Amino acid sequence: MVRFENVGLRYGSGPEVLHDVDLSLEPGSYHFLVGPSGAGKSSLLSLLYLARRPTRGLVTMFGSDIASAPRASLPEMRRRIGVVFQDYHLLDHLTTFDNVALPLRVAGVGSAQIREHVMELLEWVGLGDKVDVQPPFMSGGEKQRVAVARAVIGQPDLLLADEPTGNLDQAMAHRLMRLFEELNRQGTTLLIATHDTNLPLQFPHPVLRLDQGQLGLDG
Ligand SMILES: Nc1ncnc2c1ncn2[C@@H]1O[C@H](COP(=O)(O)OP(=O)(O)O)[C@@H](O)[C@H]1O
Ligand SMILES: [Mg+2]
């Protein structure tokens, strides 16, 4: 699904923030990505969702080297990836329903099916009463749940989540983690970035650790 070889990333002329990253995500795998704030977790994810290209090394996604892949193939690859951004990236002028429905509309799913699917998921994440509300009128935790719902609704091949439980209480965090488990059982490959060292203790998935831009596997 994903292979990184000797990947390095720097922003502009600044120092390298990722060094010699080797990473391989097999289809159907589930990893946590941990590391202190500033370690490079969000930067690594931005390479994975194809927002950036590495400054050195090789990134292969879905079997294609992204440096030589035709530009026109990138949107197609992105559609296979669900992303929960640390700062949500919701569309402020759309309601909760329409934010979450977006990936299904892009995929051409019929409106009756969209309605059923979106409502079911919104009930699951505890937003059944926020369906018609726009993001500016919601709390951080509510927006985070909208972002998670939007990322998972289309059953992406790869789900990348950046601190997806950062603004949630324990019970809701656990509920979302169960949603991720279910998605993984249905075949989605997951990488969940967190600085919460508790999550990897509760769910038995291998842990990738980033420290000052270097990646290692725990245990
Ligand atoms: N857009 C950017 N421009 C310049 N430096 C950045 C940018 N984004 C992140 N950085 C730097 O890259 C390093 C890693 O940051 P980040 O990937 O956000 O880490 P984490 O998500 O683990 O907290 C930090 O030193 C941060 O300041
Ligand atoms: Mg981050």
C-alpha cells in the first residue's frame, strides 16, 4: 500500500524535519504513529496524503512512485485515502451532514443511500442532533467527530488520522477507536498519529515511533 525508502523532508531552506525514513504499510495493516510534539508526525502524514513530495528518497503509494506518477493520477490516489486532519479542515459553509456526505457525492452514490449512511454514522459518533449545524457553531470535539465521520464514510483503502481523539473525552475516544477497528476489519489500512501514549496500550497494534525526524518500530 505504502513504501518509503530513505525519505527526507525539509521545509524551504530550513533543517530537515524527517531523516532517512523507511516505512512499509501492508494492505490491511494498522499502526500507531507516536512521538512528542514537533517530532514530525504531521509532516510524515502530509507525505502520505500527497500534500507534499519528499525532498529526497522514494515514496511509493498504491504501487506507483509518486515522483514519476503522472500528475493526473494524484487525485485518483487521493480519493482512496481518508484523512482526519489535526485542525479538521471542514468546510465552514456546509452543514455537518453535507461535510460528511461530500466523499460519497464525489463518488456518485445515490442520495437515498447517502442519507441513510450519513445519518447512521452521525448517530454513532453522537452527532445525531448536529446534522444541520455548520462547523463555526460547534465545539472542537464536535468538529473532530465530523472530521472523523467524513474521513471514514467512503471506506477508504487507507485511513490517516492526525490526533483524532485529541479533543474527546475517554468514552467518545473509545467509541471512535472501535469505529477504526471495524473499518480495519473491513480491509482499510490505518495509520493513527497520536501523542497519547495510552491509546497503543489499549489497542494491540504495532507502534511506529518518531523522534526528532527519525522513525523506529517499538518493541
Ligand atoms: N509548514 C511548515 N513550515 C515550516 N516548518 C514546519 C511546517 N510544518 C511543520 N514544521 C516543522 O517541522 C517539525 C515537525 O513538525 P510536525 O510534523 O508538525 O510534528 P508533530 O506533528 O509530530 O508535532 C517541527 O519542527 C515544525 O516546526
Ligand atoms: Mg502534529
